Amino acid sequence: MCGIFFCLHQERNLSPDPDSEAPSIHATLKTINAQRGPDAQRTVSLTIPASPSGYTDITKPPIVHLEFFSSELRLRGTAPIVQPHESNNNILCWNGEVFEGLDIKPDQNDGAILFQELCKLQSPSEVAALFGSIEGPYAFVFFHAASQHVFLGRDPLGRRSLLIHRPTPLQPHLLLSSATCGPSPGYDIEELSTEFLHYIDFSCFVDEAIPSRVNPVLPPDDFPKLTTLDVIPPHLSQAVDDLINQLNRSTRLRVLDIPSIDCNLINPSKVAILFSGGIDCTVLTYLAHRNIPLEEPIDLLNVAFENPRKLQGQDTEHAKHKNSGKPEQPRRPVYKVPDRMSGLEELQELRRLCPDRQWNFVEIDVPYAESQAARPTIEALMFPSNTVMDLSLAMALFFASRGVGQVRRQKDNEPEPYISPARVILSGLGADELLGGYSRHRTAFTHGWKALVDELQLEIDRIPTRNLGRDDRIISSHGKETRYPFLSLSVVNFLASLPVHFKLDPRLETGMGDKMLLRLAARKLGLMEASQRKKRAMQFGSYSARMHGEKKGDVPLE
């Protein structure tokens, strides 16, 4: 994970505005992006004459000044790397991971290898073809000396953040940044579209992100219902095996060859998982266990919030019981939220299946006062996302990924303070979209299988705009990187190719028919408890949502 800041401004022999806030804003953005890559930071500046072929009459200045800033969180290779990468006037700011498409050895840095390949290219179409051939999460800014163009883009699924401010009369700079400091006067910040790779003037030259098409084959009218998860029907046997193999490969690529870190722990964990005990994160946890050396601990990050509204509801129920003469019900502990309970239950299953692994179940308890004190920081990081739901999700991700909590070495042990040193965090995001885990999929099915296929296609089409950039800005503020095994393009294409009735069956009850294929796979892996768990959104399972009333999630923040 790295931070990118890029600024382009044009020299028109105009006196600088003495009241401009640009220098301080730019310095703040550099500081914020430096936090994403604590291992190294550098700035490279370049001045070039404008090329008439690359600019319109309106934007044709005599001189263009380019400033590239990158910070580095070293997660690939053994040699120290300082960004931006620079050679023969080629400059690359890279925030990403190449998991497929380039031959990268365990001791090599993927950004350095990618830059070597980019420097060999002569034309814009070759640059586009190279980025179209790699798989992984990324955002980048690349000055290509041969064509005198700046290219910028994000991976087709939008797994890494890159924000853009287009020049305005008040702030006549072009800015790109991995993160932001919140709304600023004169700046109009938005996510860079994942639809294309872009020139600096945002003319598009190649469609990089052709969405996967959902298999349109519909089941016959007499298609039999699954009656149990214990027996895999013959027609699903190969699909279950293929899903396990695809996810295992995707997970392996995301957990291998992570460099060791310097810290005070004797055997620090390198990988953590956003862990609620649900089926998505548990399957990934088990597959990570398969691919991480047994002597390395794995951190399971489980967050719980003190929520005044929930506590007030308990008080009301307690008073009702007392006034009715019924026996008083014991109050639930503040942090015994749904995700904590299911997480602890699943921890026991993992310990039974994998007794030789050290599982660090990190109880991250967030007092109300602490969550509110962090709110301005979180709102600034998540900007331009600005709804009630954005905040509740960002709040949960901010504290979970920070990894400050406590662990119990055994079930009944006293807790010990613990800070997760892991720099790579796995997330199960994508499973619901690809395998049919949302209630809206059941709603769509009321209009038939064809309507369900159409809804799943919409899910794939919407993945690039489903706030992955927001999540990246939040988690990376702690100098950590999120990786999404379900969102490997190989996994996305595989699941899209399966007939809809192989993946889910809305005719069955919740906890069985939704994400049916994944439930069968979990069962085959031995994850019996996880295979039966129902979907629960992170903000509701952790109680980060609705601390101040019943505002709907899509309402903008005040």
C-alpha cells in the first residue's frame, strides 16, 4: 500500500495569488499520503513544454509543471524501494499489487518490475495493453517520456483509491491523491473513474474495464431444491471444487512473500482478517491458514462499539420487566455485540480444525467517546463519501484496521493488551455481490430467474463504484493494505460464468439458499458452523450504525 499525490499546474506568466490556500492544502495532502506508506517518501518534479497535440486551445500553456509524490509501504520484495520510480524521465507513482500477468519472483518488488516493463514501451496503446494484462488492485500516475503523456488509472474493480480535482478558476491545478483532508474551498474532489485508462486531459483511448457478463442460462421449471448442505448434488460437485480452488489460489497470491517487519514481538503476524465469524471471512481465514507458514500467527480483527441507542434500548426493556413483576433479565455487556458473539463461536471452530495455529482474536472495543473524537478524522478520510451509512461503515473499518485491542490466549484467560502488527488485511467483500447474498436478490427473484440474473449483472457492473476507494482511504491511513480474494478478476470471471442456480436458490430459506455454492464449499472444508450463518452487515453486527437515532443510511451527513 502506498500513497500518491500528483499536481499539474500551468505557467501563464501570471502572478501567484497571495491568498491562495493551495500550498498548505498540497502540503496537507502529502502528509496524509505519507501516512499510507511509512517506509519511504519522495517528491520528483518535472517541467516540460506543452505539446499542442495533447492539449486543447484553452489549455495550451508554454510550460507545464508536474509534481509527483509517493510514499511506500513495502509488502513485496527484499530490497528497499523508494517511490516515485524514475528512469530516463519516465516517472511512476504506483499504489498496488500485481498478482498475475507479470513474472515476479518472491524477492522482487512488483512496482519496480512493472516500471521496467513500462519504460520499454513506445506508444499509448502499448501502455494500455500492459495495464490490461495484469491482475491486482492498483492506482497509478505514470509519465511516459516517449509519448510525453501522463497516464492515470485504477484497476477495473476500483480496489484502490485515486481522487481527482479538475482545474477550476479558483484552484487552477490538476490534483490526484490517494486520500483527502476533507472538503476544501474551491476544490471539487471525486473518485477517478475506473471505466478507462486516461490521458492527463481525460480523453479516453481504450476501454480497460469490460465487466464480466453473468451467465444467462436459466434453470428448468422443475429444477429440484437442495434439501441439505451435508450432501453436494452431483451437478454442483465440480463447481464446489472449482470455487475452493479459485479462492485458494487467489488467497495464496495475497498472503505469500510478505516481508518481515521490525517490531518488539517475537513472532509478529503478517496477515490479519476483518473477522465477524460470518461465512465469507471464515472461508478466507481457513484458506489463509492453508497458505501461511504454521509458525506465523494470524490476527482476527473483531470490532465492537459502545452504542448509546442500543444501551438505552436495554434500559427500556429492563424497566419493562421490572414494572411487570417478571424476573429481571441480566444486562448484556456493552461490547457483547452480534459480531463479537459469532466471532468467538467461529474462533472455537477454527481452533478445533486448526489446533496448531496461533489465532490472535483481537477484541477491539471502542468507547462512545473515542468513536466521536475520531469522527472528524474519519469524515475527512472518507470524503467525498458523505452519507450516514458511509460514516457507520468507515467508523467500523477505521477502528478494526487500526488493530488496537486485546487478546485472550485461551477462552477463559484474562485479556492482554495487543496491537496487530499485520500490514496486510484480508476482507471478504465481494462474496455477496457475486454469489447472491443480499436480500435484494430474493426481492428480484419474485419476478423470476431472469430478473435475478439481471440483478446479479448489476452487482458486477456496480463493483467499481461500491466504495472500495472509500475503504482504501480509511484502512490505508494506518499504513496497512486491504486485499480482496473474492475480487480477483479470475474469481469474478469464474463465478460470472456459472449458471445462476449453481450459486444461489432464493426458494430456500435464508442461511441456506443465499450464497448456496459458498455454503456447500464451506461445508466441504469442514466449516460447519460458518456454513449456516446468516448475512449481517458490518455496521449492524458491530453496532457502529445509528448511534444517534434512526436516520436512514442514504441521508447526507449534516
